[in-house]
Amino acid sequence: MTNAIEIQSVSRAYGGSKALDGVSLSVPEGSILGLLGRNGAGKTTFMSLVAGQDRPSSGYVEVFGERPYEHESVLSQVIFVRDNQRYPDRYDLKDVLRIAPVYAPNWSTEVAAELIDGLRIPDRTPIKKFSRGQLSAVAIVLGLASRAPVTLLDEPYLGLDVTARRFFHDVLLRDYTAHPRTIVLSTHLVEESEALFDRVVILDHGRVRLDVASEEIPEQAFVLSGPSEAVDRLASNRVVLASHTVPGLTSATILGAPDTGLRSEAGRRGAQVSSVSLQELVAAFGADVVEPALLEGARA
Amino acid sequence: MSAIVSAVKLHLNRRRQVFLVPLWIAGVVGVISVVIALIFWRGGSQPGTAEWIQSSRSNPGIIYALGGFLVYLGVSSVGTAYPFALMLGSTRRAFAIGTLAWQALIAAYVAVVFLVLELIEVATHHWFVGFYAFDIYVLGAGDPWRLLVIVFLGVFTFLAIGAVFAGSWVRFGVRGPQLLALGLVVVIGLGIAIVVPGLGAIVAAFQLWWLAVAAGVVIVLASLGTWLFLRSAVIR
């Protein structure tokens, strides 16, 4: 399978702080990548580099084998609507719908109309007066109706109600199936979105902490819970990503897969071993418990 | 080329602001001029007299009124349209060239509109009652070719100045326009200090075409500046 996006050893620094630090990853063509991590993890910077809106300080980014920065034919195949996207003064929805097809050769008027209707976007109110959810809805219209071969959706759910989020999922999956493309979606609503992802990348402090296919997520870590003393003993010599303790009881998210010996010893000590959810994994990688160097191997 | 055309279309997409607001402002200035003329009329001035024509033609209100809006339009054409254009997939180069082409287009549009209004004004003997809104000194005193050049270069200059200040803001944040303004004040101040000893001779030798050259220089420098700011501007 060819890669739509290829990133090699990319760092991006703003002043003294590094938004991305030596990131290497690839996104296969025709897949949906979940880009996860805490605020400030580097997700938007990653998308900005892919969309040619920024240049890496070092390393390189390729989209369909070309560097996107100032590359007209590549940029015509990419759309990236920021969560804080700015619109021209006095723009309303009709202005957006009039100009977007000029830039997007695959623009679907039907998808746009369906989303506008389903997300209940007002067409006469200036965009400047839109609520947070309505701004997200406009971003979704632009992102999906453009049918860009590389679609970057940055926190598309912000402010959306539950009905709108479900509607967005339905349209996304249906249109993606009919018109396959490469989608990168960043979100904090991990549980709601994880069914969409073919692959998941977790960023933290500008580094890739996890880069695996969705079906490999359960093998990346497990949760050990039970009496604190038992959990502490069983977790010793293992990489604990995060732990929560209430008096007498501890729950620890541990890197790697549990072996048979651990399972039987946990049973003897009254502790439970359970599989980790993607949300627990994202929270654990962002917990600042483990030295980043210990996590570099968490990739498949 | 198509990317540049797309950038022009992006700017033209704000139809009301781009096409109607200049007309609206010109109309408001016309109405205000008429009201002022009425006051003078009621005060004893007689339409058609040499004094009336002289004072009516000296009214530069259209420049002040339209100038402010055009600088704003230039600012917003970069300040808010640039991030939006990049989101849609424009290159910086296409956006900068498209913005320049759009500025020229709008300057030509306003020039033609003003020419038509001036021709109507002259043909109707100044709106049938001796009111002067476009047949004024600052717009060439009735010379249609001069009006075309003045309005075209004037509008182009205002838009280009607005764009370069917005470009500095996009590139450097709030410090950009501040430093650019400071730099301009220093450069213009030094320029005046250099030429002031010979100012009398310069004024005596002044030719109107100098202003056209000055406008051309401002447009070129502002457009180059806009490009230099935008080519490395990062959207965050």
C-alpha cells in the first residue's frame, strides 16, 4: 500500500519550544488515521506541516511523494480546516459555499447540502457570530464536501451536540466508503471516534508515543487493578504508564501485553488484568509518569 | 495561473464589500456635499458663480471617506483572507499575485465608476442645480483621463498600503504593523529632513506626474513588502 503522507525526522520549533520533535510516521493512502494526544501535544502542528501551511525546522514532509510547502498541485489535493479557522470579514455560509468549489475540484454540492441541513447551520448569520459548534459544523462541511484526497480534520467535534456528532460520523463513513481518501482526524473524544480509525498515532510533547494499527491497540498495554500492595508488586520491573490509587486499591496501566505468569500471579494476589481501552491508553501516554525514552519502542 | 485566478475570485467573493460599499460611500459623500452646498446656498451663496464653483471644486471629502475604507479593505484582503486561502489550498505565491491583480481590478472598477459619475455630473450641469461631487480639483477638475489615472492609482495605493500592514501583522503579529509604521515614519522623516533645504525649489518645479510616479513606487514597494511578509508567514 502506498503512503499518502510520509514524515521523516520532523522537528518544528517555535522560539525555544519544540512543537514536534523528531517525528517520523507514514499514513497509508485510503485510510483514516486518529491523531490523538493532549492539548499542545503537536497535533495541529503536524497537520499544518502536511497542509503546507508551515515548514519543518528539520526533517521533511511529503504528500503523495512531494513536499507540500508552496506546491500548487499537492495543495490542491489537501484540505486542512483548523479548529480556530479564521474567515474573511463579513463572510456568511453562502460566501463559503460559493468559493470552496473554486479550490476543491472534487467538491460535492450534495454532501455540503446534506451536512448543512443535518448540522443545522444558519445561512444568513455572519460566520463571525457563529457559536463554537456552528464553527465546527462549517469546518466539517468544508472538510467532507471538498472530498480532498488528503483531508485533515482538526478537532471537528468541538462544541457539537451528540446528535450532530453521530450525524457527522454517519456521513463521514458513508462518503469515505463511496469516495475513499486519506483522512487524519484529531480529537479528544476518543471513545466516540475510535471505531472510525484504521490506525492510531498518539503524540505527546511533540513525539510519537504510539503508532499502530487499530486492531493492535489491545496488545500495547493492559490494566492491572486490585489491592495496592499486589499491584505494586506485580508492576515492579514493568513500565507503568499511569496509575490511580484510592485508599487500599490501585489501578495501573502497564506497557506491553500481560504474560501467562503475570495473569496467574495476579489471580493469586486478588488483582485483575484487563485490556486497555484506547482512551485509557491516550490518557496514560499523556500522564507524564514515564520517561519518554522508555516509550520509544511502542510502535508497530 | 488557475491558482492566481482562484485567489482573485476569493477576493471578489465579498461582492457587497468589494463592489457596493465604494458606491455607497461615494453616494454618502455626494449627499453630504449636497447638504453642505444647500447650507451655503441658504446662507447667500449663489450656484454657478465663480466663488461657488471654486469652493465646491475644492471639496476633497471623497478622498478622506473612501481612503479609510480602501485601507481597511486592503487590510482585510490579507489579514483574514490569507489564512482562509491557505486553508482552501492556495500557495502563498498565488495568493500574493492574486491579491495584487485584485487590487488592480478594484482600482480600475472604482476609476470607471467615478468616470461615469463625473460624466453624468458634467452632462447634467452638476446634477441640474450646480452641485459638485466628482468634478472637483482633487479628481482632475473635469478632465476624464486625469480622473481615471488619479482614482486608479489612488485606490491601488490605499489597497496596497492596507495589504502590506496586514502582511506584517500576519508575519510578526502586533509588533509587525508597529515596527513597519515606525520604520516608515523614520524613513519619511529623514527624507523630509534631506530635501527640506531645497523645498522651495522643489515646490516651484513640482509636476503633477511626480505624484503618479510616487504612487507607482508606493504600490511596488508595498506589494513587494506584502510578498516578503507572506512568503514566510505561518498560520497558527
